[in-house]
Amino acid sequence: GSSESSSSSNGESNSESSSSSGIQEMTIKISHVVAENTPKNKAAEAMAKHIEENSNGKIKVQVYPNGQLFDDKTEVKNLQANNVQFIMPDMSKMVGMNPAFNVPSLPFVFSTNEAAYKFWDGEKGQEILKSLKSEGIIGLRMWPNGPKQITNTKRPINSPDDLEGLKLRVQGGQVLASIFKNLNAGPLQLPFGQLYTALEQGTVDGQVNTFSNIATKKLGDVQKYITTNWGAARVDYALLTNQKFWNSLNEETKKVVQAGIDHGTKKARELAEKLNQEAFETIKKRGKMEIHELTPEERKVFQKALQPVYEEFKDEVGADVIKAAKAASA
Ligand code: LMR
């Protein structure tokens, strides 16, 4: 509504104003790029249902998975334009707006999902999520997926040497690219929607991802080897909304939407590990990929090889950010 006049003393209110009471009627769209049976989609559906059920039939929430509505490249712009009200991109795709979104790719930075929550719910994490205001975007919560495994068509990967010369698709971010440069592999950034075809056609030899994304997109049909227990980098999401939408909500509506966000966040965090474990079982059962589980000693070799990445990005990501991220695992 417009600011026609200052509010009168007779208690009249403009029913269209965002300051009036009553839940506003609206349709909310949520868009993301991954499959249905994933932590991100299950959490988005839980959030949608919670909002609808608590809105007295006023709010409809539509969830669009699989990049149906927007892909990696277009979802942020469409969020800014308020064509979609919530997205939850992989943070490594948000580094253009703030390099601190490289945090989930800092080598072995979080020992557990809980450590990642501690960081993103804490002071530094919140500062990063709230840093997009000048772009018209509000970062709300961190939703997890989990640690990355390595898949490829060429050979089993048990050591940094095995990666030499391989071309690998990466999600985004300077830190993830640097990980593979440090391991003498060639990183190539491609949107998630192009991943399967890129692997099938041999544009790249391999990629890194969670069990969940590997299984739900059936990457085993086009990848021969998988290395598990790697986890040098993670897939974690930033739940984002836009300011135009957020500021249009009156208090009562915002309460319902906020409760949905809290519920969705809880679901995401409950489901991430479970769905990734199930996805690993699915991969084993399908029997298409040869599985190589890194031993703790083999993992240490990767840890050592990737130490220089911290020095390289100390300034760009921020020494204070890195310190807080490391402290979350302590
Ligand atoms: C990827 O592009 O591999 C992932 O970031 C997709 C996702 O959203 O989990």
C-alpha cells in the first residue's frame, strides 16, 4: 500500500496495507534444481505444507523441483525479481555475491553436519547470510546436504595422484576449483542441469557430489568409479528470500511463513544424513559403480595436500570467517 496518510486515530485500517491484520492471501513459489527424494526437496515440501496448513487456506505454496522453473544460472535473478519467493542454492554458487559462501568448500572444514549448523547459526554465519541485503536478498537459514564423494569414468581414486589430469565438473566457487588445481585435476564449472549429459558425453571425466545427488540423478549409469569417505568439500544450501516479498508480509502472515521456515529447516537437518545413507545403499544395490572407500590414512594424504588452500584464501574468504568455521568443529 501507499503511505497516503498517517494512521488516523479512529482505528480505521487499510485492508491492503501490510500493516493490517489477518493472513494475506497469496501463492508462494519455491524453486530448486535437485530431484524429489532429496533433503532439499523434502524440506521444501515440509515447509510448504506447514505454511499452507497454518494459513487458514489463505496461502498456497508450490514447490518446483528439478530445475523445472529456474536453473542454477537463473534462479537468483528470478528471486531478485520476485518471480519466486524462496530458493535454496548450493552456497558455492553464491560466491559472486560474497566470497565467504566458499566456506563449505574449505578442505575438511566441518567434521560433522552439527559443526556446520553451529557455524551457520552462529554470529559469522548469520553475518554472511544477511550480507545480501544490498542485492535485495535475505539469507535465512542454512540447510544441509552433506559431504562430497568423487565419481569418475577413468580409474579408482585412492590418492591425490589418481586425480592427476582428470577433468572434473564442479558446482562453483574459487575454493572448490582450487582444491582440484592443487590435486592437478582440471575443474570445470557446469550447472546441475547439465551434469548428467556432460558425464555421458565425456565433456568431463567425473564430478564431486553427495550420495543423494549421485543416486537420485542415476550418475552410476555414466560413471564407473566412486570414492567414498572423501568429504573434503560439502554441499550446503542457503535458504534465500527476496526483500520485496518479505517486506510485503504483515506481522501475522510473516509469523506463519517464519514458522514454516523453522519447520523446513528442522526437516532438512533431520533428513540430510538419513537420505544420504539411503542413497548410498541404493548405489550399492544398483551395483553399477565400483566403490572405493578411503581409509583414514588415505584421507589424511588428501588433508595434507589441501592445506595450502587455506593460506591461498585467507584474505578472500576472511581470516575471521575461517577461524570461526574451524572453531565450530572443535
Ligand atoms: C550441484 O550442482 O551438484 C548441487 O549443487 C546441486 C544441489 O543443489 O544440490
